[in-house]
Amino acid sequence: MNPEQTRPEPRGDAAGVRVHFVGAGPGAADLLTVRAVRLLEAADVVLFPGTYLDPGVLAHVSPDAELIDTQDLDLDQITARIVDAARAGRSVVRLASGDLSVYSALHEQARRLDAAGVAWDVTPGVPAYAAAAAAVGRELTVPLLGQSVVLTRTQARSTAMPSGEALAAFAATGATLVLHLAITRTRELMAEVAPHVGADCPVVVAHRVSQPEQQILRGTVATIADAVEAAGLRQAALIMVGRTLDPASAGESYLYDPRRDRTIKRR
């Protein structure tokens, strides 16, 4: 039987869970959830992604805790540290940038912990794309312009993309695109989406959004690659593409339409 089907639902340390996967949000120390802060304060061991994390996040950690930067460790080395600490009765927080629901390697780590018989749980974090949208004051789903958001990445020095998840196919839908792990291929990717969204389609690039080093670049499919290259961005950035980013001709939501019949009672 699949271990994921038999593992009991974790409910915190009182239920024997000593390993907590925690979304660190986009990096700012004040964009952690209250639950995340409490877990960090109580942790004996904290594993964190040094490449992407604002050091201020670690100010929530007890000075007595062991800090482990994972940027130079492989998955098996990271798992070994977690398992050893948990078996020694120590409380472990494994921080991940953004939210653990996307591009966090949660599945790979959790599968190893299940095999080792180590219980774990997950605390969500503010996703980077949400912080980027907030930084530019935009909604990514705007009536008549775009009602879907595609969170995706592209393949370079990384795991192969599934055959049905071509960027051009996503672009053809007209949905707002959020491209992770793609900043070094900006020019190539804009050429790929241009036939579907248009050269004048708005683009926002968010680098280390919410952190002290934050940079926000605005442009279009035709111009954004020049801006990215001029800024020298090579990592810790995401690209948002879509008409929703400059909604000059947007419609309005039916939910708040004054013509909507509000006499229907809700059950």
C-alpha cells in the first residue's frame, strides 16, 4: 500500500510530529505566518535555503537552535540531517522559500521521511507570485482579460517538463503566466510567447520581492529581456506575463454589479 495512504494526519508535536515543513514566504521576515513564527521559535534545528532567504527570517529562531544552510547539500544529505535530529527527539523546521505547494521538493523529502518512519506536517507560506502581484498592485484575474493563472517553469539545467506542458500552449490560452526559475532565459521565452500574447503584452519581473534587495522591472514581451539583462538578474526572480498586468480595458465583476439580483436568499 502507498505510504501516503497509511500515514496518519499529523497534528503537531503533541501527536509525535517533530518535523515541520514551513513556507518562509517570499523572504521578508514580516511575511511569515503566525504559525510559522511559533514553529521557528520552538525549533531545535532549522534547515533553510540560504540562496533565497532574507537573513531577517532567522531572527525568529532561538539562539540555541542549530542552523543548517541547505544550499550546498543534496536531497539525501538534507533528509539525513532531518531524520537524525527527529530521532534524537529534536524539533525540526525545514524552511522553503515561498509556499510548499510549488517547486519546493516537498514530495521528494516527504517520501524519504515516510520511508524512515518520521512523521511530518506542512505550514503554508505566502507564495512569491502573490507577493509580486502585491508589489505592483495588480490582481492576476481581471474580468474579461484573464480569469486563470498558470504557474509554471521552463526547462534548462533542470528536470524535464512533462510533454503536455509546453509554454506556447499555456500562452495560447490567454491566462496570466507566472514563470518560475526562468529568469536566465527571458529573451528566449518572450520570443516563444509573443505569437500568442502579442509583443505589447505587459510583463513584470520581480527580483527578491519583499526583501531589501527587491527590484521590480516593468515592460512588455518585446522589451523586458533588455531590462533584465541590463539589471544583471540571474536568480531569485519570477516573470509575470499577461494583459491583467495593465488592465486599461478590463470589465467589472458580476459579483458586485449593481444590476445583479440580490433578492435571492443564500442557503
